[in-house]
Amino acid sequence: MEQVAAAAVVDIRGVVTGWSDGARRLTGYPAQEVVGRAVRELIAGPPPGGSLRSPAGTLVLRHRDGGAVPVRVRTCPLHGADGRPYAYAVTAEPALAAESPPGARPSADSEPSAGAEPPTRTEASPRPDAAPRLDAAPGSAAATRPEPTLAGQAFEQASMSMSVFDTSQRYLRLNATARRILGVAEEEVLGRAYPGTVDDTERSPELLERLREVTETGFPVRCEHSVRTPSGIREHAWNIEMWPVRDTTDDIVGVALAAFDSTGQHRARRRLALLNEAATTIGTTLDVVRTAEELVDLVVPRFADFVSVDLLDWVLGGEEPPATDPEDAVLRRVAHGSAHPGTPEAAVHLGDTDVYPPNSAPARALREAHAVLSGAGDPDFHRWVAERNIRAPGGRPYRESAHSVVAVPLRARGITLGVAVAVRTTQPEPYAEDDAVLAEEVASRAAVCIDNARRFARERGTALALQRSLLPRGLPGQSAAEVAHRYLPCGSFAGIGGDWFDVIPLSGSRVALVVGDVVGHGIPSTATMGRLCMAVRTLADVDLPPDELLTHLDDLVTHLAGDGVSDGGEVAELGATCLYAVYDPVDRRLCMAAAGHPAPVIVLPGGTVRLVPMAAGPPLGVGGLPFEATELQLPEGSLLALYTDGLVEHPERDVDRATEELCRALAAPARNLEALCDTVLKAVLPEDPVDDVALLLARTRALGEDRVATWDVPPDPARVTHIRQAAVEQLADWGLQEAAFVTELVVSELVTNAIRYGTPPIRLRLIRDRALICEVSDGSPTSPHLRRAHAYDEGGRGLLLVAQLTQRWGSRQLAGGKTIWAEQPLPE
């Protein structure tokens, strides 16, 4: 124990005029009881040499409790202005046992010898009911307290830990609760500093700083402190209050500390905080594996040193649960984590399968459908660890220091999805029942999120399969344009959207390019997209102009919205956007109309890039405004880019800037359209798209004059023979003599009908493309209808013959009439 230094001032009459705090601690007398008294009253025996004026020596002081305190003293005279001494400064410190006079009381830092006589109580000894001094020096009579008062008994028997420290943060006194917590006897800690009595190198400096703060500031301090005491392995939480202890002169002579064990409340708050964090951090994505990883990240290392999550295979496949016992099913490791680098405890690699032994904690948890505790002392636990040691990766022992485990089944909606296993290795505290309850609550939250992710994956897979089945798998053969496309479903929580595209061959070697987007996500939007896609194909087969086609499509969406009435009687929300464009390779004209859809981008052969100026019109299903068609004359080799808004729109970026990036990407050189599609997506697509993306690129082609023949037909039936002969000669020039017979018949029937039932001008056109196309146009808007002629009818068999002899036929409306066309395959 550190020596206590005392100082006093005694005048030449032997009266005490000054008294230090060290003197108070050494003798027990406060300054107000000593100043003004004769110094001889404080000395138990005559001073050596008969005077205090000796420079040094030893003497025995009388302690306030009646004991004797042997000290070494040094005396220094204090001289006045005349050079004469007017007082003496006396310093004293406890004497060693060898220096003590016979019969003297041992000093505070000395040990009494075996068989020594106890000190004789003098006349100044306190009464038996004298109040104990909490700030008495260790080893003094006050510290022994043979007869404590009621206040002393209350201090000693308090249920909370109470301690008293001096201003150097050394123990002066502590009650029975404090001694029990520290696991030591009082004499083992008295006089020792606080950090040396608590085995917690991380947290003891914090509490020591608080003790010093109270000593320096004189203000009480309240705080919470967690520490693992030497007498136990569990970490305890304490609500601590410290306050300064003052003497009668209001000087701080120590610090008192009272600590209430709030471990139960602290652990409850930690469990609640863990559950709250589980609600916000688990299930942030609708991904099964990522959800399992979030569970591991949450509980390691705050709850466990190692955690593994194993799921049944059908969960990862997005399938419905099979009617089999989950205990016998094979589990697949989807996530694990460790408080140690490299996850040395893992015996199963990520993605590998595993089967737990029947008596192991995980197998029991799957079988019993509740958390299972196991650990040291359980034979099944040791057998499981031994079996795992054999399979440990890299030859390292598996869980060689594992001492406690809790296995929790992952169950949601009454279905077992897998099992989570938490193991403690370095944390000395084994799992208890309240830990099992906490583990079940966290696992229940994680299981619901995993099941949600599984159900989302299943629904998303269904919607994606449905959508891909409705989208064109292989683009049809046509000569009007070279086409490439991309479709990217988004991975957002909303699910698959209703984006679609299509390439539809039309009569006269023309082609229709379509891109659309249905409002919403999921299977309903995909089903609506399928309806619209089929409707567009049907209307395109009728050869309607783009603006008229969108008008009919708008009516269809309005009807669908009217039919989609929910059980509550509210009309379901339904809307879509669409861009429909028709390109004719003969006259190289592009006609298009849009319903609330982004305008296409055109790249001319010289490299000029521009957005097509066009009236977008309202989205489908809104109604109220007509759709307008836009026509362009394009040079051969022009590039047309149609896309959905998911490519350029994103909540965190500007649409105009994204459109500029799209134009730059389309102008970049590429070896073909497929490579250009990849370039565009890489340059423009957001990193985290929130909507589906459909991109359709088309490079225009042109049919030269050598593949198209046109004749103006006079409205004279006698001229039909000449027109027939001209058509046969043209086929001979093209080397298609084998098709002459059918073509001659088709030309004869169609031209004759146009002269008989149509109005001028009448025109015949032959197109040699992938098929041989015969077109007859006239100025009448009336379209012919195929009908079955009766036995005695003189007419009505012409179109029937045309339909029987050709591959397909039809009619389309023009601005000034109609065109009847028929196609026949080219001879091989």
C-alpha cells in the first residue's frame, strides 16, 4: 500500500496551527478538531529526545479511534523576519514495523506478527456504539469494526454493490455484495486500485475515468457499465452511481460507488434491439440466398461465433413443398459466417449438400419443429462434433473449441424450409433458454422473408416464362429490314413488367415494327401484354394504317379495363403505351404512330442521329384524343431504334441526358446489329434498372427496280389479255416461268374484278421477293369478300380460285382506294 504522507504546523508554544488532509487520513482527526489544540494531546508517548524540535525521529501518534500509529517525523523550523523561528513544519509518514517503538500499533502497510498482542485501548478509545468510519485507512481499528452500528450494518448488508475509494481510486471499503461479485475477501482488495481488481482490460479504463471525473469535478455521475466479473463467466450490466464523499471542511476525501445489477433489463433491451434490427435488415431483397446471408450477418458475432443456414432444395428451386419428411431430406448450405477470418468452423462448403445425424441438434430441431439446445456434457453433441472433425476442410479440426449450440428450424406458414445452427466457441457463456427463445423469434422473421423470396421467385419465374412464350422467339423472315432485339426483365420487388416487342411481315414486302409497355408488374401485366400482343398481330393482319390500328387497340384496352372489376366493385387500373411503325422497302417510306410511347431514334447512313419528331398521343386506355401518323422517307441502310421507357427512365437520372447517351451509343461503330444492341445496353442501361427494357433495332433495306414491275391498267376488259401477257413476259425475265400459269390466272381474275367492280385508276404490280406478290389497286374503297358460289351462279368463283392457287391473299385500304394482293411461293 502507498505510504500516507501527513503535514502539520506547530507554533513555538506547541499549539497546532495547520493540519493537512494527509494528517487527517493518518490520524482520523479532521482539521477543525485539531487546530488550536496542544500537539502533545495527539502523541501517545513522550517524543524521542523529549522534544519535537529534533530534525528527525519516530514517535507514536494517538489515532482518533484510540489506536496507536507509529510514524517517522521530520521537523523544519519556520523563521520570521527577525530570523527567529515562530513555528515548526512537521511531516510524518507511517513507520516500518522494525522502526516502531515497543508496544506501538502497526502501520497501515505492515502485517502484524504471529502471536502479537492486540493494541491496548486507551482512554481516548471510542465507545462501542461509535459510528464506523467509511474512509478509515485499511488495517486501522476502524476497518475492523468489531461492533458496527446500524448504518454500518445497512452498508454491509445492502443488496447492491457498494464501495468507497480514496482520491487515488483505491479501495477503502466495500460491502458483502461487492466482495461476492469480485470473488475476493476484503483484505485482498483494500488499498488496491480499481483496475487491478477487475479482469476487463477493455472496459475498466472507462469506469476508472469516471471515478477520476468525480474526484476532480465534485459532481455525481450516473452511467451504465458492462463487465465480466472475476467470479463468473457471464457479462453483467450495471447501473452505477458515483458521488463524492466530503469531510466537514467540504473537501473531497473519497468517492462512493453504488452499482445495481441490471443484467436482466440489459439483456432484454439487447434482445429487443436484435429483433428490431432483424425486422429492418433481414429481407431487404427478394432473394433467398441474400436473405440467409442477412441472417448470418445479423447474429455474428453478437449472438454466436459461427452460424450456418441450410435450406431444402425445393426452396431454392421456387417449387411447392413436397409431401416428405424434412428430417430425411437433403439440406443445401446457402450461407454461413464466423467471427474468425476464413470461416474455419465450416465443414460444408457453400452450395454443397449435407445430411445431419439423427441425434444431432439440427436434426432434432427439424424433427421437433422448435429450437434445440445442446453443448458440453451432452453425448450427442460430442458425437456430432467428432463426426464433423473428420469432415473438416483442410484437415483442420471442426469446432474444436465449440461448447454450446442452438439449432432452430426455419418455418413459415407451417412449412419447414431449413435449419439455422448457431455455435459459441470463444464466447464463454453457454446458450440458455432465453437465448433459444430469441433464436426462434429471429429465425421466424428470417423464415418468413425466405418464404416470401421463394414465392416471389416462383411468381417471377412464372411471369417470365409466360412473357417469353408470348414474345417472338425467332423473328420471321422478311426482306424489308435487318432486325436485332433485346429484352431484359428487371429484378425489382415489383416483378416482371409488361414490355413487349414484335416484328410482323405485312403484304407487299412491308414489315411492321412494334414496341409496347403495359402499366404494372407481375402476372396480370404479363397476361395483359399477351392480349395486346395478339390484338396487334390481328389488327396488323387486316393491314390497318398505324393510327387506325392504335385507335382499335385503344378501344380494346378500354374494354379490358371495364371487364377487370374487382370483388370490391372498383374498376381495375389498366393502361399501356405502344409504338407501331410500318416500313415499305419498295418506296422506302416509314409510317408510324405512338400512344404515349417514347419517340424512336433514327441514324441515317451518313451518321446523323435524331429523334423522330412525332405526336406521341395519349396512352392506350385513356381515350379522348385521336392518334396521328407520321411519315418519313428513309434512305436505304438507315437505322431505326425502338425501345421502352425502362432504357432511359430512372428515378436518379435525367431522361434527356439518358436519351443523349442513347443517341451517342447508336452512332458508335459496330460490326453488326447484335453487337450494337449490347453496346447500347452497356452505355445507357442503369446499373439498377427499376423496369423492364425492350430494345428493337432495324436497319432498312430497299427493293430495287429490277425486282418490282408496275403497269397502269385501262378500265377496258379487252386490255386484260395484254396485261396478262406483259406479266408472263416479266416472269420470263426473272426466270420464273414455272409460276407463269398461276400468275396469269391470278392477274386475269384480279384485273377483271377491278375493271368490273372498281373505279379508276387501276394498277398492277408484281414484286419478286421471298415470294412472288401480285397486287391490283383501284380507286374503290369497297373490299371483296370470299364466298361459295352455288351451282348455277355465273360468277363468284374468281376469288375462290385465287385463294386455292396462292399461298395467301388479302386486301388493304389505301388513302384513295384499296389493294387486292396474293402471294405464291417462288419455284425452287
